[in-house]
Amino acid sequence: MDTTRSVLYFSSIMMHPIMFLGLLILACLSGSQAKTTFSQYWEEHIGLSHPPHWLTAKVSPLRPHQVTVFIKLIEENELAPFLPLFCKQANIACSTNALVKRRTNNTILKPMAQWIAAIQKYELPWPNESPLSISSQGGLPFFRKSMVKEGGLLSIPDLRDPMSYKSFLPRSLASKIPFSFPLIEELKKLFRVVDESNMDEYIQYTIEICEKSLIHGEPSTCATSAEDLIDFIVEKLGHHVDIWSTESIEGSYENVTIGAVKLIHGNLSDPPALCHSQPFPFQVYYCHVLLKVKVYGVDIHAQKKVNHAVMACHYDTSIWSPNHLAFKLLGFGPGQIEVCHWINENGVVWTKSLG
């Protein structure tokens, strides 16, 4: 930061000396209190003794006093000077990591991870590429159950969450963030998102997913806080649930050997809830409840280690778009076949507990 910018920056901050002092002091304190509060919320609503480690890791590190200060700044439209501090303390993605597209040999790198296609059965705009070229970029994003046999080979797609590190915002703070297409410019301005950057595309995609699910009327939500996520699961599945997630991203872009395949959930009339981590400045989960889905645990023998992955197979594809990538890859149409996909990094499947 040059001298002029530094002076302007700190001058703007000193307009709120009490806020700034409070934020600096609180920045040095641990976020363990927030995690304890979340654990209590979990134990009050979910019939499992402890939340999974991946969910606990995504709990907002902000303490109550910090939340109060940042809410006030947002309400008064004065967050801009504090944005770097907000992003750092909240562990979210904005400003300096706006994910501007990079170019290699004059070609724009694909900003959208392939896993995005796996979570939407309705047609969204897709790059003008052939199914063969898409699959050759690193694995099959969709496949049939018969293709996953112990001892067989399968090409695994990108399992990564492009922003796996980001945290939820506390519910009270997340509710102050614009989250709709009519307010998208306000949202981008708040987080200093560059037009036509990767983050710009991520935001537009996530909001489109969330708003289309409402139009089609499926049981779904976009949870912008850990509490919202828990509330949705309890509403749809009850308090007693089991949780399943892929262990790691090992096997991405590899031709792997399939190990043991275990049926986790096979009751087609008792739907599980699938929650997919969405690319967004802070943690957002798109969760939906789908009938006629079976869930499997699969051992993937990758080059570095064995990955215990989760696979979901949809046995009713009758309302999927005929232009869905799955049908282009597999050569069938809606309702003709089951379609399977992997549960990617930070994705989760919730099923009613049998215990």
C-alpha cells in the first residue's frame, strides 16, 4: 500500500476510533466461543453428540461484539474502509481474492469447477463444448451405477471446492447481506467484486441456483449460516440423522481403481437431503431433498491414498432437462436411466437415522 492510500485508509478508519479499537482488540481473541455456541445449538437440535469436524471448522470465528460492529457498519453503508479487516476476521473471500480470471496462451481458464453441474437437474447455460471435450478435461461428472464396480476403473472429475477455506457468517450478519438478483450489484459493491471475474460468475451462479429452486418448488434452501443449515435438516428429516461426506479430494483428475462399494441409503421412498457447498464470498450451502436417491460409500484407490468417497444415484430423472450434460455424456434421455455423481469436497448427505 503506497503512502497516499495508507493515509486515506487509516484516516477513514479513525472516523470510527471506538469501532476500530474494539475490532483490533477482538481480532486477537480466539473464536472458540463461537464454536462453543454452535456446538450447543447442534446438541439442542441434532441427535448426535458432536457435529462433524468439517462443519465445526466452518463456524464463523467472529465474536458477538465483532458481529454487532460489522452489522452497524453495513446498515450505515460504511463497511468499505473496513472491508479488508472484515474479510480477515470473518475468514471470507472478498477484495484481494476476487478471483480475477487468469489467461494462459490467450485462453481464459475455466472459472467454474465441473462439480457445479452435479447439483442442478434443471438446465443452466453451459460452455459451448462437446460432452467428449468436457469429460476429457478430467473425469466423468456423471455416470451409471453399473460403471462403479469393485476392481473396475473410472475417471474421477474435479472434487475440489474452489473456496474450501471460507467460513459461514453468523445468521444475524448474513441476513444483512444482499442475496438476490435484483440486489446483485449492491452485493458486488459490498465485496468489491470485479465485473466478469471468477467471483462474479460464482455469485451469479449461486444466486441463480437458489432462486430457480424456489421457482420449481422443490424442498430446498440456500443456507447462509450454520444455524440455517441445521434448521433445514431438522425440518425435513427430523432430529435423528446420519451424515455422510467424501473424505478428501484424492482421485481428482485420475483414472482410479474402484474398491469396496457399500450401500448407505437405499430406501427410494425415504428421501435424503443433499447439501452442496456453493462458490460465494462466504459459506453457502444449497440443500435439497430428492425422492428416489440411493447413496453409496465407495473406496477410491488413488495414486496417493485410498479415498472413502460418497456417491449419490438419482433413480428418477424424468423431470431433468433433456439437454442436461448427463444425458449428453451417457446417451440417454430423461427417465430412461439412473444418473450418479460424486459428493464433492465439503458436500454432505443427510439421511434419517435407523438407530
